[in-house]
Amino acid sequence: GDYTYSDKLKGYWRLNDTSTTAEDLSGSANDGTIYGAESITSGSKFITSTISGSSLTLVPDPNWNGKSTITVIADDQFSYDTTSFNLTVNPVQDSPTAFEWISVESDSIYVTQDSLNLEELYTLEWSVSEDVDSETIYYIVNWQIGTLLSGSFGQSTVTSLSLTNEENAEGPFALHPYLVTLPRLTVYFTAYATDGIDTVKVIGNDRVLFVNRYEYLSTESDVVPTEYALYENFPNPFNPSTTLRFDLPYSGDVSLTIYNMLGQKVKSFDMRGIQAGKHTLKWNATNDLGEKVGTGVYLYQLQTRDFMKTRKMIFMK
């Protein structure tokens, strides 16, 4: 007969592409069971059919949707009969597939006043997230500093984000007046994949970047000294700024702290992973809050794991 329209059929069922239960929509009180069926043909290669006794089971391939005409044949070796119905598998919205970080969980960059590594890249990378509905996947990378400052790098279809050391050393510190006074900060990154409807977060902890920005520090020479040294500042007395010089025979963490004559800490320069060499550091007579200090006598102390020395300087009007 004519099976083009549902009213010509003895029965037809519809399935969602994630469902295994047929719903009779023909109005014929069909319950999904075909009695006496012995063979079946399907108009789609994406549907698997099996007959067990008097039960017919149709299983669409995962994430497939569409329409197919199902023909069932009953044969007793003397005669046969057929019946057909339409099977409709409705599309449903699928989320982007899970994806994960490829880049390391934490990293550090060090940028000084005369750094030659400003164009070096810090790269975040992650695996591909796919969309079974063939929709375009966009990736979003969010950043956060502390609990109040956060933002996003926007959408992209590539699975990586690269930032130069210069961008990392300048951008985050300009977000708040307080950050300008800091020599270092920590940035947290996370990533998302979206098809415009559903969004999934990358698997794994946030990536962490420690940014050490020593804009006041420079290296005078590539020659490695043989011993630690802290020299007299120049000029001394000074106004409005002075230069402090020190030698490091070994790479490592360095702390240079300025105190007033009451022993109160005024300014701290905490520097991690400083390379061996002859270094200079500029102080503009401000405290850790960026406020101008009063005139008078100050002490400056250099401290490493194996060395400590203190000298005196005078700030004059």
C-alpha cells in the first residue's frame, strides 16, 4: 500500500536519539510489539533491529537522528504478510564533549628592567572538545587575581592561548592601583568550551602562573662574581631616588629590605630566582604602599640563604 503518510500505516513510533522506548503516535493503540514477525528491513543503516519471539527491538546509533521506514515480514512458508511504519528519531541538544588541560599545572616567569625574555611566550593548552551535532566549538579562557579581580580573553576556536612575558608583567599589575606597587602576583586560569547553548568546563585544576616583575632591578654584567657583596648606594645622600648595587655569586632568592632608624620595615624587595651576576636596584623613596617616605637616615639590608649585610643611606630634601 501507500506508506508515504502516517494515516496509511498500521502503526508508527517516534524515538528521541537518546531513548530506547517507542511511543505509539498512530492512534491505533499499538504498544510497540509486532506479533508473528520473522524478518525486518530498515531504510537506514543507522538503525539496528532484532526480533525475539513476537518482540521487535529497534536501536538507533548513538547521536543519530532522522526518519526511517521499517518493514516487518511475517512468513509461515506458505504465505507471508508485511506491515510497515515510520520510525522518527528526534534530535536533542548535545553538550560539547569533555576536554582537559595539556599545559603544566603551574609555572613562573621572571621579568626584570633589562630582560631579554619579554617576547618569550607563556602558553596555555588543552585538548579538543567536540560537538556531535557538528556545531562550532568556541573556547573561553578566564583569569582571576585574588577574589575580586577577574576577566576573560573572549572566544576562540583554537585550543591554546599564548601570552608574552611582557603582557604578563604589565597587564595584570595595571588592573588596580594597589597591584602597581607589588613586585609579584599570582594569576589563575580556567577554560570553557561552548557550542553557544551548552558550556562545559575543562577537566583539571586551574592553571597557575606566578608573575615576578622586578621593574626596579637590572643586571650590570654577565660576569659572575666570586662572592656576595652589598655596595654603598649612589648617590648618597639622595633625592628623589638612589641606586643600590649588590653581587650574587649564585642564583637564588634575594631579599633587600629598607628600614627606618626605629627598625620599622619601610620597603621590601623580595625577588625569587635571581640569576648570579652584578645587579642594581633603584629605590624612589616610597614605602610598600607607594607612599613617599620622610627625609632621614635609612638602613638597607641584603639577605640570601648564605649572606646578610646592612648599610646606611640618607634621604634629604
